[in-house]
Amino acid sequence: MRFKITFQTEEKSFESIIPLSYQYELSAWIYRVISSGNPEFSRWLHNRGYIAEGKSFKLFTFSRLQIPRKQFQISDDRLIIIKGEILIYISFLLERAAEPFIIGLFRNQNMLLGDRKSRAAFVVKSIESLSDPEFTETLSFHTLSPIVINKVDGKHGEFLKPGHPEYENLLFQNLVRKYIAVKETSCEKEDPDSHNSSVTRFELLNEPKSKLVVIKAGTSQETKIRGYMFDFKLTSPVELIRTGYFAGFGEKNSLGFGCVEIIPDHPGF
């Protein structure tokens, strides 16, 4: 399921100032909203999630804040939002039966984003459930938040740029593990080898733009994550493309990475 959540900036202020790296705080707000309606599900999602091959997946993702071009400014590490409406897209790999529950959770919620340096208040003006797209084996996508692929070698990791020789395979294997995690959680066994990477094809459609996001900035737990914004075309089994659309492509989706939208204009291969 995918939803569009529209926020209204605080009425009393002409502008709202938040850190450029706001993804962790936005993720924490989403967890708090879910917890307010279903604490047990929230704790399970946060602490465990869906498991496949020893890896945990939260299976939701969200876009960066969608702000009209003339409604924001950037100053150093701050994002200045001029009074008005902003929105995000949030996706869950859940059955449609959960739609009323999700809408009820987020409706009329308040959101406070920021850090010790600056923060701003927003209120949910509306939440809209979006229709599912028609999934086919070849689709083109535009990133709404950076896609992260981290190649781990021993204790060291490397955030890969699209075009790296191992990027396509790691992206595909990540999709497979998410799909298997859902199947195993619902007590359906899935053979990892049933999805052959030879039928997958990844093509860049433009030059990737690097985005460095700081998580828990200014604390002892500060972490820097590098992802990339770009357009791409993917050929893969439909169930894997659907998984990526709703759960996110790449890693760290529940922190606001890997959210995409479908580009309808690009022709197939």
C-alpha cells in the first residue's frame, strides 16, 4: 500500500527550519504513530521485523519531503521551509485490509522534526491512499529518496554507486531476501534459488546524484549513509518489482531510503 501524507507548516510561523538530514527523525515519528495505535506491532517492527537469511527487513519506506521549488531554501546544514503545504509518500508491503488502520493512525497527527539546533512543527492535513500501479516485468523508476547499496567486506563497508560491477547483483539479492522474508513470515516456504539473477537487467537512465545523510548527528551514535538519486529501468520477476516498489529498493528503507515512483514514459527494452 502507498499513501500520500500532506502536512501543513505551523500556522504561527512564516518559516520552519529543520536539519537537512531529517530522515532519522521522520522515521522515528512514523514508528511513534504506529506505536500509538498498535504498540505490539510497532515493537516487533522496530526490534525484529521480517527475517530472511539472518537479515531483518522492516518492509516500509518513505520519500524525502516533497516541497515546492519556491517554498524552501538551504543554508549550511539547514532546510528552511516557507509557510505552506509539504508532503511525503509512504509505502508498506502490507495487505489492502490494513488500509483503514493506517489511515486512522496518521490522520490529524502532529509532527515535530529537528535537533538541538532547530526544530519545526507540522500537522497532518490529509492522508490519501493511492491506487496500486500495474506491475510488469519491465518498468522504469525515479527515486523519491536515495537508494543505498552497501558492499560489506569483513568489517568494512563501501557504499556503491550505480554502475559499479556488483551493484546490479546486490540490488537483486536484496529484493529476493525481502520477498522471501514476507513468504516465511506468512509460513510459506520459498526457495532462494528459484529467482535467477540472469533474468534481471538493470539500466541507468541518467547520471546518479550522490546524497550523504547523517543519522543521529552530533551524538556518539552518529552514522553517515551515502545513497544515490537517479532514474533506472529494471527487468525482473513481477513479484520482486512489486516488493521493491512497496518495501523500497536497496538497504535501510525504514530510515527513508529506496522509495521510488514509476516513470510511465520510458519505452521497454
